[in-house]
Amino acid sequence: MTKPAAPVIRLAIADDHDLFRDGIVAILGHDPLVDVVAEASDGHDALRVAIAHRPDVLLLDVEMPGPGAATTVRRIRRHAPETRIVVLTMHRDAMLTESLRQAGAAAYLTKTMPSADLLRAVHAVAARTDQTAVGVDVGLVSPREYEVLRLIALARSNAEIARELSITEGTVKRHTSNLYAKLGATSRIDAVRRALLLGVLGHDD
């Protein structure tokens, strides 16, 4: 399929593993609305690529050589604020997620998510114009919200969640409302579906 003259999403990939980068290029390159414009192999190179190419979305490995993911995110946001940064990791870490959200990351996704879900997430991030809103909508939830979401995924009632987490049912409802807003969800089932899609929850949670 021929790519359109003006691709919707200009994408850059920063990861220190050549095979992983090649795989992402192969997967996303089949989408006629995605144009992979640059690649980087460390944090310093990721900043250079962001400044030189101004991609719409930059996929950033969390464990690359360089100044560290949060520092790299802050530098890219400062020098290329129009670029939305999607951080990729093998591990879910609520504290790291929050630090990356504070730094300006638009999304935090796991490398174990299916390729089709990664592509949908890239489109979701690129479709937004408000960087901060993207970071919230894609699911950079607080540690407590994550625990509530995990129990919702296990079909626990509000009363059961309250007992397990030693909080009130009112607090559970407040966390649930926040999750709906952050995930753009309209129901418990929809919240879990969106969380799985965007890597907030893994299928083993």
C-alpha cells in the first residue's frame, strides 16, 4: 500500500536494541498513516532526533544508555514541545510512571502489549493536541488508582475493594470516577478494556 503524501503521524523510535527497533519499524511501517522518520539508540540521540526531525510521536525505551528516561523526557519536552513521548518498558512501576508523567510523557506502555494495541495507542496519542491531557487519558494513574483498577478487573464490588484496601466506599467511588476520566471510559468494563489496550493493566493482573 502506498503511503499518503502527507502522513498523519511522523514517528521516531529510541531504543538501544537494534532488533527491537527493527521490529517496531516493520510493524508500524505497514500502516499507511505512520511514517517512521528517525531512530535513536540512547537518550542523547533521542533528544537530537526530536530536535532535528520534530516527530509527532517518539517511542522512548525507559532503560537506554544516557541521562535517564525522566531527564530525557524533560529535555525533549523543553526543546521539542510538539513531540508527544510514549515511554516503553518491560516492567510496570507506579513510581516511575508518576515521575515520567510529571516529566511530560504522554503515555507509559509495556513492551509485552500486542503489536496491534501498540499501533492503536500511537494513533490515540497522536490524535490529541494537549500533551498533558494525553498523559492522563492514556492511563498514567496513581498507585492507589491502579490498585482500584486492578480489583475492578477482578470483578470486585465497591464494598469488597473498600475492605481489601482499607478505604471507604466513597473513596473507591472517587477513585473510580477519576479512572473513568483518565481513561475516557464510560463503565467498569470499558475502563478495564481501555486499561488493557493502553498497557496500564497487563492480562495477568
